[in-house]
Amino acid sequence: MNRGFLLLEILLALFLTGILWLGLSTLYLAVGNNWLESSGNFDFRQQQRIIGERIVRKIRLARPETIFFGESFNSNVTYGRIEMELNFEPQRKIAFYQRGNNVLQGVKNPGQTVFSGMSLGLGLEKLEFKPQGRAIRVKIKTENKTLTTYVIPRGEVFIDE
């Protein structure tokens, strides 16, 4: 009787172990890539939501008669810029607009002739404003994902006491 392993048995065991490790490492890499992709999508969605909330908050506080749309994209139907005056800050204009793939918020105080802008976020494909009756549709598109919301300017200021 021969006690021990044949070379063929050892090679077969190593081959099967290698296939098992290859399968597990492929699965691990696929799960890791999927996680990275989904977390990147979450970041874009989070950025869209933050930009949208800031724009909507300012539009709600705007005096409706001071809202001006500019830079028409589509026969005066949708616009890439909105300017307004807030109810509690007369003569101070605020604007939201797109420059390249960047969303900017501009402020023009009384006596100034140009807006001083600050960036709200990058990675933007399109920023649109569309008047619809009393409401304004705000559409923010990044990386084939679109956030659309409707807001009615009220010009109201709520003081919480």
C-alpha cells in the first residue's frame, strides 16, 4: 500500500483552489465597484438636493413682481437664469444661473452694477427655470439624473418667536 498523495492529486487540488479564489476575488471586485458607483450617484443626488433647496428657499421669499427670467434656451419657454428681489431685502437682487457645468448664486446690492457670484456646485449639465402660472418649475440635471420641483413665490417672511 502506498501512503501519500500523488502529484496529480496535489495539482488537481491547487487548480480547484485557484478557481475558487479567482471566483471570490471577481465577486469582491464587482461588489466594490458597484458600491463606489452607487456612492458616487448618491453624492450627485445629494448635491442636486442641496442646490435645489437653496434655490427654492430664495424663490419662496421673492416678491413675485420682481422675478425676471433671462437667457432663454427654447423660444422663451425655459430659462437658464432667474433674478429676484427678496421681500425683506428691497433693492438687493439675487440671481441663480449656470456657467459651464457650475451653478452660481449672484448677489447685487444697491449701488452695484454687476453680480458677485459664488459657486453652489459642480457637475451640472443643465439648470432650467420655467414659469407655469403662479408657480416656477426648477429643473436641475446632472449626469443623466434630473431633479424637478415646483415653487410658488410668496414674498412672505416667517418669524418664529
